[in-house]
Amino acid sequence: MTKRKRERFAETATFNNVLQPDFNDVFGKEHPIKGKWRDVYFKNDSPLVVELGCGKGEYTVGLARKNRHKNYIGIDIKGARIWRGARTALDENLSNAMFLRTRIEFIGSFFDKDEVDEIWLTFPDPQPKKKRKRLSSSRFLNQYKSFLKPEGFLHMKTDSQLLYQYTINLAVHNNLSIDIATEDLYHSELHSDELQIQTFYEKGFLEKGLRINYMKFKLSDCEIINEPPEDE
């Protein structure tokens, strides 16, 4: 680990907007924060939104800036990345932005039934050879269902046509309600402030001429989400 990373890890440990539980605190058990995010951290009853795989927290911070009436939690396992978003949120007094350092596999340990209003997946790794690791796979969607409100939406932005088409196929196979789906976000009629937020990597994708795919859908339309057959 470089000196810079060590310094950032040490500084992050002092931030009051970052939760970094030990592995043994969440493996096979529920964390004490589960069901209590609004009471313990945000001190309000505003909608709760999570970004999974938030990286440097650019999207979490961007959303928090635009929607002060919502609470945001950026989640990633990389502590050096989370430092950037958490530092920015503190510098800008964004009390509606928090960060959680954990593996997405443990996400169910932190959120209670119907606790979350929206989920964002912003440019997750498409995992071309490992469907099970895709954050929009049935494995993960069933976990999200356990805490996303029935009327809540999952948003996904990706430069990967493979991941986008895979997620579309999975949603159609399970009769999930797709509210929006576009293969070219910035040449569509969608112009909401939330969708105009661009991370460093997204700007790089656009400079390369890549199209940005976006979809917004619900998970509450079936009891158990299953993988579609290989030929769908």
C-alpha cells in the first residue's frame, strides 16, 4: 500500500460520514445499523437512496447536491476511493450523503425490509465471463428486493451493451416493470438533473464515442427473480 493510500485510510477512519464495519461484524449476521439509518445517521424521515459500487462517490455526491430532501449512501469496498467522496461531502456540508465500506455481497446485513426507496448502479463492472458477479444478476437483485420498497426503482447507467442487454433480458424474463430503457441516454428525450451527472469515467467513455445505456425498473413484480435461459 502506498503512503498516500495509508494516509487516506487513516483520515477516512476519522470521518463521521463513513461506516467501515469489520468483516466479522457482518459475515453471516445483521449489523446494528440495519433499519436505523434515518434515526442514527440522517436524523430525518427523508427517502433513502443507495448507490452500489460508488467508486469515488462522484454520483452519490452529485445526487446529494441536487436533492437535499433525500438521503444518500454510497457503497464500495475500496476505502481509498470512498475517501474522495466522503471528503467532498464533508467539505460541502452535505449532511445528506453518507458512505459505507463493505462488499455488495453483504448488503443484506445493512438494510431492513422496505428501508430503501431507490437503488443506483452506475457503471458497474460488466463481468463478461462471470454473470453471477454482475450487480444486476438475479443473485444480487433478489438481495435488493429484500430492502427496496415495492414502489421503489432500480436505476442503471452503463457503457456496456452486454450488461445492458443482459439486464433487459433478465427483466423481461421475470416480467419486471421497466419504466425507462434507452441505449443512448444523451441523445434521448431524458434530461433530468439526476441523469446529467457525469463521473470522471463516464466523461472518458463519452470522449471515446461510447453510448451510455440507461434503464429504470422495479423488482417487486415477482417473488423470486431467476436467470433467463442462455438463448434468450
